[in-house]
Amino acid sequence: MKKIGFIFLALIVSRFTFGQKDNLKAFIDSIAKENRYNGSIIVECQKRRMYSRGFGMANFQYNIPNETDTKFKICSITKLFTSVLIMKLYDEGKIELNKTIGTYLPEYKGEGLNKITIFHLLTATSGLEISEGEENNMGEVTMYNNYYSADEILEKFCSGKLINEPGKKWNYNNADYIILGKIIEAVSKKSYEEALNERILIPLSMTNSGMCTNSRVINNLASVYQLTENGRTIENDPHYYVENYYAAGAMYSNAEDLLKFSNALYGGKLLRQTSLEKLLTPYLNSYGFGLWINERQVNNLKVKIIERQGSIWGATTRLLYLSDLDITIILLTNLDQANLDEFQIEIIKHLVH
């Protein structure tokens, strides 16, 4: 019965999208311009490219436009790469999800050493205090004002007290994925960047993806901007050390590379099927291993939406997969003018009839 339902939904969406590709293009063009979208967009349906375009400027100072191959800071989409790396190590028999931080990082100094498991970290249920809670007298998050090594970030910002019993409450916290990054390093005996390259980026030929640092020159990387409070003036993002986001948010990529990653992940080419199912199981707050899994009513149809969001100052990102319909939507921006939550729903409504 479930298979029949899937075929029915697939027929609905294929009849609409493949028959009205020009209509979809005109619609997205229209709402993108109406919302002053600044970034790139890719929409793929059943492995057919339905839409691909850049909007606005990658660099306003030099009038360099955004294209679909423009690289962006992808913010917390990085967390999905981290959870996949953990599950690849799990598939290799090198990590167990029910083992604690202390199993892999015996030098960890936090209260959760022998209480917080890998599963708790993956599902944002560690109970750890927020890593970004410390601010200076200017109201800026201390964690990103100065450069810190990954070890320093772990000790200074991610080794605090427990504010909840692990596993009992969902609490989104970059600290969870920073700890996971250090566990990946300890188990693989590689740096996080090396593990990422060897296990995901190189095998998938993701040549336009990697880790950001303030000092590294990355060709074709969009500059990031934000609007002033009155919404009329564009200004540069404030200075911060992007590398301090580490395994929780320091990656860059482009829409084409993220499409490769999405197709490989959801197509079962990166993880064993049982591991993929674990990653995509909604736990507290509909959160799986580094992403959200929700069912929503769209135009009288119930649609399963797998979503990974990202946001750091003016950079906002979305990697969406409608699993029942095999639709991928990628939204990457370097200026937060458009409300991506509303924007993506409008696209989904137009696709699903």
C-alpha cells in the first residue's frame, strides 16, 4: 500500500514538473526577484534538473554576480556532513552510538564525560550548556571573536556543565557537533578536514567544497553581507573567525556539489541502508542525526520533508529533500534579504499539485 502511495505521488509531481518546466522557471524567477533573493538555487526532480540559476551579487564591491557554481559558506549544513562521517565510522565498526564521549576522548574535561553518548550528540540531546552563551561587553559571542584551535574550542566552550539529563530534552547546540568533530579526529587519526576529504568530498568529486578559514583564499567564494536595521543599506558581515565553527558550521560548498552530496546520501551510496535509516529517524523535536524530518500538508497531500538549515549572520542556506517525490531543493544565499522558510514553502507548493 505504501509503495502504491509513493507511485501515486511520484506520478502527480512528474506530471506537473516535467510538463511545466517553463512554468516553474517563471514562478521561481518571479518570487526570487520579488523577495530580492541573493544567491543560487537548484531544483531537481527525480534526477532531472528543473531549475538552476544565480541571483544578485557574489561581491557587491566588484559587481561579481552569483552563479550556480558560486561557492558559499554553508553554515550548519556542515553538521550533516559531520553526522555522515560519524555514521561512516559506525559502518566501519570504529564507533558505537551508545558509547560515551569518554570512550573516544578520555581527556575531555566536561561533566558529561561518562554520561553523554554519541547518540545524544547527534540528536541535540546532550544536555550540555550552550557553547555560545559567553558574550563580551559589546554583546558579541566570545567564541568567534578570537582564533582558537579545535582543542581550545573543545576545552573552553564545549566542556561545560550539564543543564539537562542527557537524552531527556532537545537543545540545539553547536557544542554537540564540535565534540563529534574531535571524536572523528580521534577515531580516524586524521584531522576533521582530512577525514571529510577522504571519506566524502574526494569520492564524490566535490571539488568545490571544503573548510573555510579566515586566512585561506578560496576562489569564487561569495562575500557575505547583511542589511542594516532599516533594511535599506547593505553592509559587510562583521568580522568573526569562521573556522571556530569547525565541524558544526565551517564548510563552504556550491549548489552543484551539494546536489552530488544529496543524491549520494539519499540514494544510499554513502551509508549502509540501516545506518541511513537511523540518521533519518526523527527523534525529539523531529530531529534526526543533524537534520529535521517532518511531514507537512501541501496542497492536500502529505509530504515528507527532510531539511538541513544553516545560518551565520548574512549567510543562510537550505538543503531540502522531499523523499516521497525524490525532489531536491538547494538554496544558498550570501545576503539574508529573503525569508527562506517562506520562500522554500512557495516553491514546494508550486511543485506539488
